Amino acid sequence: MREPNLKALTMFSAAAAHLNFRLAAKSLHLTQGAVAQQVRQLEADLGVKLFHRLARGLALTPRGEQYYAAIKQALSLIEEATLQVMTADNNVTVSVTPSMAAKWLVPRISQFEEQYPEIDLHVVASETRADFQSDGVDVAIRYGCPPFEKSLHVEHLASIHLLAVCSEQYAHQHNIGHPANPGAAYRVYDPETFVIHRLIQDSHGHWDDWFKAMKLQPARRVLVFNQTALAIDAAINNRGIALVPALLVREHLDKGDLVCLWDFPVTDGNGYYLVYPQRNNAPGSAVMAVQQWLREALYDTR
């Protein structure tokens, strides 16, 4: 007996599904003669009659029905395995907030691509939490405080450390923490200094918490944005002083876009967390690689 090839099995399966060579050929974008010939050759190779040829179509023989059930299942497994190899294993979707995407992830995308050229990274930047069921997200970085949903694996990546930052031009113009020596750090030592200046705040309300901690009256001049990235950009453009996570302004501090006036560790449990669904089976190798890269990259910039 000659071993049947995959092409012949595919044509046999299509003919068995449609019970008609013409319709099978149409579904496979082939000619009717090509399908009929392959099925005849398959029957000859197996030494088994698989179809009854009727005036208006085909009918499976008992052994043909048995063979079709097994081949249909086998072809389905082959298709599923092929799709996993071609798509699922090298496509990973990461969900982060828009500010995290703009100020932390995007500047590091080239590093990821150099390290994992075979992985296609898809970034979903949204304030809405990923539900992992309907949006195709594989892993997310969430800003917040436990507890999270019980269905999720939750891993603490970094605590929140806030920095009061502004542009060097703004600090110089307003004589804020002006260093005595060129190249020295800009620092504010009296918290009341911030009361009289234009402050920039995002939706997290960090300045409100800071004033409570310092037991001071809130400043009156506050420019409010709904996203941290916008507050950071406003500070870069000399609009005032922003109180934002250090993680999101490291690049701007290193480049000199901003100077740091004050640092304020947060101890209420808020932080950045790696979250992904708890499943019985282990995630694919690409997903695991992205998870590890996120851990390492966040650790390096804490």
C-alpha cells in the first residue's frame, strides 16, 4: 500500500463533505477532474472503495465514512497546529496605559525588537482595563493597588516614586531651586515653595496627596490633564511643575528636558503590576519572553 499524501487527503475530505466532486473542486479552487483523479488514486493506493458514484453526486461507503471521520479530525489538528505556529506563537499583545506607552514603552521598542526580532509586538494603549477574554490581550501592565481579579496572575514590578519636575527654563525664570554652581542639581528644600507656583496635575491627583502629606494648603494655580503624558509634556513646555512617577520621566531627565525639584516615595501599595490570566496550560514561548522582558526593562528603570 502506498502512503497517501496530504493533497489527496484534503481533496477526499472536501469530496466527502460536499458529496459532490464539482462542489469540492469549487471549495478548493481546483478543477473537478483534478479532484476526481486524486480521489481515484487514493482509493487505488489504499485498495479500498471510499465512494459510491451516483447519478447526482456521491455517497460514502461504510469504510469511507469511517475513514472520513478520522481524516477530518486529523486535518483539523493539522490546521490548528499550523495556525499556532504561524500566528499565535510569535504575536503578542500588550496592554498599557497611554502614558505608559508614550513615555516608557515606545522609547524601548527598538531594544525589544533587537532582542526578539522573531516576535511581533502589538501594543494596546488604553485607560480601560484589559479583560483578556474578548480583546485578545496576552499580558498587561496595570497602575494601581491590589487586590485584582482572582482570575489573574498578579506580579508587582515597581513601586511608585513621584518626582516634582519642571523645565530648566521654568526653574531658572522663577528662581526655583537654582543651583549655586553650574551643573549642580536643582532642588527645593522648603515644601511651601510649591504653594506659590503653577502646578500641573494628572487624573491621579498626586499633588492633592502631597499637600495632605506635607500638611499644607493646596496651591490655587493647578493645571489639570486627564493623562500623565500630557502633564509631563506641559512641564517640558514651561507650563509649571508636575508631580509624576519617576518611571515615566527618566528619559526626559537624562536628556535635560526636565529637572527634578523634589522626590516623594508612595507607600500606599500603588505601583506597576504585571497581570495576565491564570491558565492550566503554560503561556506560549513568545508570551513568556515578553513577560520576562517587561520585568527586566521595568527593573532597570525603577
